[in-house]
Amino acid sequence: MSIEELKIEIAKKVFETNDEGLLSEVEMLLNANERVVLEELPKHVQEGIMRGLKQAEEGKTISFDEVKRRLSERWA
């Protein structure tokens, strides 16, 4: 099956479905490839990202397991 045939088959299935969950997932998948440009984000979000990157560069991170442990203690 060529790429064009695959696109047509997918489009037919999307057009025929009324499953909102499935359509939301398809939309999410299609939007996942969109590139987010830092300058397009709100200023406070940009600042938070830059602060987080700086902390990571400085080694100020914690492991995922540590995050889970802290959350389980807090919400237990």
C-alpha cells in the first residue's frame, strides 16, 4: 500500500467514526509532531522552562523514583 492509499484509508476511517475518544487520540497524535517554539509560549512558562533547564545543568535534579516516593508519602 502506498502512502497515498494509506492516507485515504485512514481518512475514510476517521470520517466514518463517531468515537470521540478515538478522534481525540488521532488529533493528539497528529499534533504531537508540531514543534513548540519557546518564544510563542507565555513569558511565565518560558521563565519556568529556562529555570528548570538551568537547574538540570547544575545537577539539581531528583530521580523519578524519588519523586514517586515523596508523593506517596505526601498523599498517603
